[in-house]
Amino acid sequence: MDILHLKEKVIGLVAYMKEVGYTSQYIWYINHLTKWIVSNSMCYEWQNYADIEHTLAKLWHNKHTFANKSRLLRIIQRYDEEASLPDGHKHYHKPSNYNQLCEEFMKVVDIACKFIGKDTKMVPTIKVAMSSFFLTLQKYGINSLDAIDEKAVQMVFSPNDIPIRSHSFKYSVEYGLKKCVSYYNDGIIEHIMSYLPTIPNSRKNIQYLTEAEIEAIKHVLEHDKTISLQDKAIATIALYTGLRSCDISALTMKDFDWEGDLIIITQSKTGTALTLPLRAVVGNAIYDYLVEERPKCYEPYVFLTVNSPYRKLHTSNLNAICVKIMHKAGIRLKVSDRKGLHLFRHYVATSLLQAGVQQPVISSTLGHASPKSLNPYLNAEFKSLKECALSIENYPVRKEVFYQ
């Protein structure tokens, strides 16, 4: 790390950022941090960029300020050490739990994943759960299978006697350990499994959008001129197609058959093809955005960031757009209220159910890999649920039950 010549070297970085359209404010931040590094290098005697980041952590205690400083520092570091130019994407990835495991625990996870098989989609889930399980044990000073006892396992699931783990986490850990039983034939895996607590499988009902909320959203999309055409198009797609946020984010120009009025995609979650009708209200919203607001660039994705360098929107951006529209509609204002595009997907499912559409057709429309995926939506299909209600007219009930 040549700090003495860093200021001169960053001139090339700044020139590139100006050329591709970074804001003057962001470029100022880069220049300001560079000057700060150069002027303070003798005081702190940094040997590498990790030392600089450590100093930033000490000086700026606010996590958001520190995160911004670190992000700028990594841009400078990548340009200084690798001659890599910024592209708007994050290039720093926090070390995974798996990568922090000791050799013995990492071997157990590897064996479990090997016996599960590469073709199953369970491998990532099992790997994450087992890595979290063993890393927590490591934090309690346990670094071998022999040292794991019941107390240690209970600390993973209920530290300070407060349960913090779910049924699915316990199931994933147990499933992975079962796959290792044949490899460790000394009974040690069975002992660890016997320490796992019993956690009931419970699932909360999915919050749903009421008809009044849907009407409020439609009114905002149609009449509120402060909403950008991009936000309107994204919300309209979600509201009328039920597409997942990951699939909306991944939409490209080639996914639209404008003459046939079709949306043809390969789903990000399942990898299967999905064809949906392109309704006029959806097509018009997309067309308006493409013609009047979308940046002129060669990116294949439909929905792009507002500022250069242009890139596709992340799913978190889409959910933020959804929250903004709900606030403008005056709905879902409580912190505890569920928000996000998945509520629109739930609305499409329940609307089709109430209209009498057969469940296989609905599953196909939503792109479900399994018909069972539709089951959670049935809990909000009140039209059919009311038909299952039993009359209590033969059982006299005191009025105090209903009135105070």
C-alpha cells in the first residue's frame, strides 16, 4: 500500500467516475476520504487497508456512517491494489458461517452435503443451518464432536432459557446429522441428535390485503402523479400477475411477447418456465416506463437504477417501492404490519380462489413447483371458509360473549 502516492493515483479513479455519471457528491466523498488517509497516515502508521478500516471503526461509532466509510474505502482499495473500477455492485462479502468453522465441524457439514446429493435443493438450507449450529458451539468454546454435550446444544437453541430457534432450523440440523450417521459409526452423531430439543411446527397465518386496501392501492397507481413510472410499472406487474419480486427484478426485454400479449420467463426460484398473459393495464404501465423514463443504455434488464452506472434493481429495491406506495395509499402504516410485494402475490392467489378457479390452474399461474405451495393461501380465502362454519343457533349464548 503506497499511501504517499495514493492521492495522485486516485485521480484516474475520479476521472472514470465522472465519465460514467457518478454524482459529484459521491465523487467528493471519495476525494475527501483519500485526502484524510494521506494526511493521517503518519499519525496512525497503517500497514494495510485493514488497519485503516479498523481505525474508521474506532472513530465512527454510528454503524451507518461506518458502513458508508468502509464502502468508500473498499472502492479506493480495489482501484489501488487491483486496478478495478467501480460498477455499482457490492464486492465485499461477509465471511459465511461455514468458512469460519473449525476443520472437524466443517468436515461434518461437507459429509452431510455429500450424502444428501448435489441435485437436491435442500443442500444450501442444510449447509446454512448446520454451519450456524456448529459455529454457535464454537463461540461457546467447543471445537470437537466429543466435547458437545446436552447443555451446549441447549445453549444453541435457548440461550438464557429463551428459545430463539425455529422448528425448521432444528429439522435441518437433524436431517444433516442423520446423513452423517453411517460415516461416524461410533454413535457420536446419535448422541448429538438426542440432545436436540423438541420444537413444535407452527406457522402464522399470512397477512393479506383487504379489498379496501387493494382499492386504495389501485387509486394511488392511477391518480397519484408523484409516483414514478417505474414504481407504477413494478407495482402493477405484481398486483395483476402475482410474480415474485426476484422474477420482476430479473425481467428482460426478451421476456415480453408484445404481439402475442404474453410474458414468458424462466423463474428464478424454481428454474421452470412460466407463461402469463400480458394484460393491457400491465403492458401500458411497462410501455410508459420504457418510453418516458427508463435510462437509455444497453442493459438487458427492464427495471434499472435511477443513477449511473445503471444496473438492474435488487429485490430489496422492489420491496422498498412497495412500502412507499402503501404509505401513499395510507395503508400498512404500523411497524408490525406486513409489507412487500409478496402480499400482491397472495392477493392474486386468493382472488383466483374466490373466483372459483381450480387449484391446479392457480398453482400453474403462480409458478408453484408443488401443489402444496398453495395451502398457506387457503387460510385467507374467506368465501370458502365461511361455507365450513357450523351454526350455533341451537346453543344459547349469553350476550356478554359478544358485548361488554
